[in-house]
Amino acid sequence: MIVFEDTMDMNTVGKKARINRLWGIAGNSGKKYKVLSNKNKGENKMKRALGFLAVFVVSIIAVGCATMNTVKEMPSDVDSKVKSLQPPAGKSLVYIVRPTFLGKPFGGTITANEEFVGTTQGGIYVYAVLAPGEYKFKVTGHDSDSEVMVNLEGGKTYYIYQSVYPGLFKGTTSLKLVSKEQGREALEKCKLGDKLGKNIAH
């Protein structure tokens, strides 16, 4: 119940009545209901924040699924032939190997001086036959990019090892030039992928 004081004019009374109706209160119970209303506001903010977070997570998953690559393994005879290649006269042979299966579904795009070499996935390797010279090999498509500079010499074979580590979603990655022994060991654990650039020779 709203109690009108004699000293109040009707305008003041009307304003108080409207305020009370707005809060859903009457008389001295106003403060109690006002506190409850603030509590409800806090709960609503929390619900909105959780809703936003849920939408964000779903969006990330959707984007991740959309960016998954479907690299297929080449036939075994082609794989064996490529693994036994020797660099052509005056050329360099480069293998990029990714034996780790961490983040397997997410492909890494390999380039050499910004020219497409191939796409890797867990257990997949790609390769290129290139003219001698300095090259920047780079991988993109993960939570982070990585690159390594390699000075290629004619008649030599090189092995670049791609590692993948846990990341926000698609894993972080790194490229590293490794020895022939390390490279051959990793190469034997991989299969040739079917997404290759034009710098190849069967």
C-alpha cells in the first residue's frame, strides 16, 4: 500500500506511484525488491555471457571443420618410387615430412618462395624438385605459421621436418631442416599425399 503524506502534492504522489509500479513494490518493501532486481540483473548478464561463449565455441568448431583438409594417400607404387628418387642433374630434391599424428585432420600448406609445394597432414609428406638457390619454405593453415630458410645445392637431397604441437584449435607448427638420417627415418613413417604442386617429377 502507498501512504500519501499530507505535505505531498498530487504530482509527487503520482511520480512515486509510477516508480513503485515500475519496481513492482509498495511502501517500505521497496528496498528489498530493488535488491532482488539487481540480483536478477546480474543473473541475466551471466546468462548472456554464457550464451555468447557457447555461440563463440560453436563458431570456432564450425570454422575448424570447414578448414579440415582431406589429403589422400597416393598409391603405394607411386609412394615407393618417390621415396627412392635421386635429384635430377643440376636440381635439388626436397622432402617435407610430417610423421606426427597430432592435429592429423588439419592440413598445412607448404610453399617454397611463395610457390605451392603441397599440403601435409599427420603421416603425410610432400616433395619438390627445385633449381639450386636460397628458398624460404613456409607452412600455413595452423594456429601459427612457420618458415625455414634453406640454401639448396644441385645434386643434393634435403629433408624438412614439420612438427605440430597443441594449440588453440588447429595446433601450432614448426619447420626444421634435419639430417639425412633423421629425414629418412621420418620419411619412412609417412605416405605421399595427393595434394602436390607443379614442382614435382615422377
